[in-house]
Amino acid sequence: MKKNNPVPELLAPAGNALCAIAAFDAGADAIYCGLGKFNARERSENFTPETMGKIIAYAHSIKRKVYVTFNTILKENELPEVAEHLALLASLEPDALIVQDLGAARMIREYFPELTIHASTQMGFHNSAGVAFARSFGAERVILERQMTMEELQIVREKNPDIELEVFIHGALCCSLSGQCLFSSYLGGYSGNRGFCKQPCRRRYYSNHGNGFFFSPQDLETLELVGKLREIGVESLKIEGRLRQPDYVYNTVKAYRMVLNAPESKPSPEILGEARVLLSKSCGRKWSKGFFSEDSMKNLIIHDNIGSAGMLIGSVSQIAENGFSAVIRKKIHLGDRIRIQPQSGDDGPALTLTKMFVNGESVRKAMPNDEVFICFDREVPPRGVLYKIGESFPDYSARFEKLPLQKKRVDLAIELDASHFSCRVTNSAVNCSYEEAVELSKAQKQPLTAEKLTAEFAAADSADFALGKCTVKLEEGLFVPGSVLKELRRAVWAEIKGSLSIESLFKPGAEGLGKFALDYHRIQPYAFADENIPETVAVKPNGVLPGKPKARTATSVFDVNKTTYQAILPEFTPEGRLDGLKKAIKTAYQNGIRSFRVQSLFELPLLQDFKDIEIIVSDPVPIANSMAVMELQKLGVSGFLAHAELDKTALENLRDHAVLPMEVYRLGRLPLLVTRAAIPVEGNIKDARTNEFSVRYDKRSQLTRIYPVKVISIPRIAGTADFYDITNANWKNPEETTFNYDLALN
């Protein structure tokens, strides 16, 4: 382990430009934010290209960074628009893109290499093999799975010293393993993997032994763990909360900045206390240490706590046409934000307090035990519980409006020798250059360097242009007086301002966009010969058998027997069990197994030494577009299961562009949520809408999975192979559903 590790980057959420300014004011080193599409927080306000450009320019002017979220799975028909978005992002010059979809990673690497890739936590990398694999598609940083212990994190760091690691340190936690939640999607096509999660994990559920919020974790808080994370060598510490307001961002960032600024990031009790006071203003749920320890996992969910975030301040006592009454427990003030939570735990309406009355008089603040009438023009849930979710905070709008627009980059090629200087613009349709004869001598002490020359020309005296790429060809050992450098720089920028317009510059990403369009139209999809379409059936040992004699039988790699054709690898293998999985793969191979089904990307390198095998990539790895399929082909994969969330049209579009054989999940019970947390219920449960689910704990994997009671069954799609999963289903079932097959998946 490294000693005296540098202070990690403090990374803050920014759902809008005002949150971004608040984050930087409070001491964030970087922010993460998204445009209106293709990011996992479609419900947040998000950024327009213009506001994104202004914030990136502002961040870079104060030596901070901006990472853009591009972390949803992508359907086939979206790929042309995805390419346009990536070209746009290339022009905005963020410091990195946070990516979930393997196809998006491929497109960035092949067509927009100027963009840096960070592997999203939604990719689910949770062990050393996965982190090492991330290098294969060009990731410079891995945002780790949230359900890792501190000990596992430390081993992953030691085994992967040359790639950046990012971990979450504060905020709301998902109950499910990252990227493996289908809960929201199952309840109406609102996919969490596409930014539309309806948070069913926060709802109340009912069992024969009582009801509760069985899947709603407490929030994460790690003030005391920051020093350990720094000691391990984690590069970036991430705060969750792109749906939150500037007050939350400011207070949370400031609290962690105080801790990070302490010697070795190990603060005194006084600093810890002050930081906790700041965090208490963020109005979240009860704090926990998340998944960083086994003990915390066991106590992460308190089922009799309502699953909502915020400070409890009262409940609705009476509803009127223009508002509602409530007796409050805590002081509230105009400008505070509150949410009215239905008893079911479903999302409730939120509002900013703009007008309220106590005893018939208009007031700016109300104190505990006051009966308050709050003006509100939307429907109010009866007996709704009131939560304060934000405080009044200075308005940054005017400050944001004063920020300058992002300047356009001008790329220069500079040549300088003892007698001649020349500079040429390389990214413009207009010929723009400057030349001048010079008389320079050899330096006695400090010769001019390419770095110093570039730094000088970066001082562009222009409201529209800034220096982009600068290539320098420089005679060694020259002495160039500072006054001469400045004169040359002024002359070059005067020529640029006089000759160029913004429209004359080549658009960054345009070349990649054209290359993608050409390559996309050249795709030659795979086509099955009718007589060779396989059928694969996943079974339990000694369980229900495949319906057809020629069907390929698939079993867990740990349950390989004489009937097994294909070994299924697990969807989650923590670091401590990685060697056991490697041994099981080797044993299966020695027993004649030549087909392996991969359920997590980290398993691909575990199979690379076995040269004569078939590899099928399967859910929960979300393969939803042809770019992802082409990346699998590059990695030696033989075929894939189309992502089970996809609707009929999306499945057909993928089939028509996939360069590998495609399977479709025809029948079975998919796990809707998979977690390491201790779930305080087992067996069948219902929600308020009478949807039924089954909660099952698996001793072997030490994971809890939530399954629908209804069996997923969809029609056959021509030109695809069939995959049936009867490990938790039968061939004939009393209740069936087509999942998203008949929907237009959000």
C-alpha cells in the first residue's frame, strides 16, 4: 500500500448549473452532470449544451473538472442520435464521460477518441478481474460497485495500481447491485438502466408477517472512513445527489472538504462535529456505513422506517382547495423545500415554500407546534407525511448568467528556429497563417521549451477563441526574450481574429460522426441457417428437464453434471471467492464443458486461456445495441442474450444489426433486484397495487434476490435463438407476463 497518498479528488453532483457553482464554492475538485438524454438521472433538471459549455469553461478557468454522465443502456435505433451527442460532447471538451453501455464505450474509443472514458458503477465492476478488464475497452477510471467492503476495495487497489478508482462516500443508496435492477422496469417499462427509475424499492410492501419498507436502505455517510480511503489510494470520492438542490450540494461538499483538508484526512473530534452539523442540513435519511462492512450490510435496512429522504416535520391534517394545514415539529422558512409523502411510500409532490399562514397571518417562518396553512395548487395526498428536503439558499442565477460562453478552440502548428517563425491554424476551412523573420541566439542558461511556448500562446486576447491543440517544432537551445514571444503571440492572435469566424472552424467530432455513419451502414448482421437455430434451457440439478431432446442444458458452473452442455457463471463474485470461481471453470473444462455463459464482464478474462470454447454473454450484462455486440466479437465472444428489458421493436432492430448470434429470453423468472444487504422478509410479498413478488436468500452466493411471481413468457422472434430459464419456473405456469415486450421501453 502506498504511504502518504495525495488527497483524493472530491467529486460532487450537479443536477443543474446552480448546483455546479455551489459545489465549486464549497470546495469540490470536480462535478458530474448530464445533458437531457442518455444519462441515468433523466428526472433531474440537467444541462443544455450552452449551459454545459459555460460550466465547463468556468470549471477549467478555476482548475476544476467536469465529468459528463452518459450512463444508460442504448437501444439500436438510438445509435445515430448517440453519435451526434458524442460529437457534441467532443466539442464541449468535458474531462471525461461516465459510461455504462459497452456500445457507447466502443463508439467513444473508435470514433471520438478525444473523449476520456470512466466506467460507470452501473457496469458493476466489483473485483480485481473486472477492474483490470475495464482497460480493454479504454476506461481510464472505474467507478466501483457500491456493494463492496473496505477489505475488498483494498485488495482491488493492490492488484490494480495503474487505473484510477472512484467510490461513493455519501448519499442515497440503491438496494440492488449496480446495473442489475429491473424492478422499476417490470412495473411499467420505466427502466432504471435508462434513467427513468420510479424507485419501487422505497415503497411499502406487505407480507403474511407484517408490512414495511423492506428494500429501502439508509443513506451512506463516511466522514470517519475518508482517511482510510485515502490511505488505500482511491483517486476520487463521489457524493451522490443529482436530484438534489444547491443547499444539499454546498453543505455536503463543504463537510467532506473540511475532513479531507485535515492532516492525512483524519479530522479532530471538533472538525468531525462541525462537519456533521453541515450534513444534518442536507435532510437525508438516517446515516449508515453502507456496504463498507459486513455488519453495516446486516443493519442497512430498517423496515419500519418510511423509505423517503428528508427531515420529518409533520403531517397533513386538513386539505383545502388552495393548500393544506399541518402542525409542524421543526422550524420552517420561506424558501425551504418540502415533500408530501403518501403513506404508501410512493413519490409525493414537492414544493418550495412561497406563502404560508399562522393564525390567519402571513409569515416568513413558522416554529415547532405552530399550525401552518401552506399554499399549494396541486393534489395533496390525504394524511401525507411532510419532509423538509432542502433549505432556503442564495440564488446563483444572476451569477451564472454573467459567466462567459465557452470559447471555440483554435489548433495551432508552430515552427521556430533561429531565423524564422511560422504559425498555422490547422482546424479551419479558411487558410490562416502568420510568418515572421527573427534573429535569435543560443541560450546560455534557460532555453525556450515547447511547453513555455505553448503556455505563452494560450494567453489568447479573444472573446471568441481559445488555444486548442498546439504542436510545436522548435530548434533546441534557443534564447527568446519574453518581449519577442509576446509580440509573436499578439501578431498571431490578431491574424486569427481578423481572418477567422466561429463558423469557419471545423466542428470537433465531425470526422468521427461521418466515419461512424459510414461504418454503421456497412454492418453485415449474422443470420442463422434455419436448421441450426439452437435452444438453450437453464435448469437446476435434478430439476425440471428441457422440453426437447436436442435442447442444450445449462447449469451453474458449480453444479456441472453429465447432462450439462453449458456452464453458467455467477452474476456477482466478490474478491474472496474469485479463486473459487477460477477453479470451478477449470474443473468444468476438464470435465468436457466447452460452452460457458457469462453474466458479468469480469468473467471474460477468466476464460481467455481456454481457446476451444464457446462464450455466450447473458443478462444481467445489458447487451442492447450492435456496437456492444461488435465489442463482444472483438473480445472473442461467440453469441449473446439480448437484454431482457427490451421491447419487441428494440429486439427486432438489434437482431437486424447484430454481427453475432442473438438469443432471446423466452421464459423464466428474472431477478428484479439482487443485493448483499440483509432483507428483513422472506417468501411472498405484495405491493399496494397487488403485484406479487418472491424474496429468496441464496446461501451459496449470500445474495438475496427478488423475483416476480408471474413468469415472463414472450413469443418467438424469427431469426433468433431461444433461451429458457426453468430454474425458477415450469413449462406451464398459472400466471404469465410479457414484461416489456409489448411496451415502448422508456
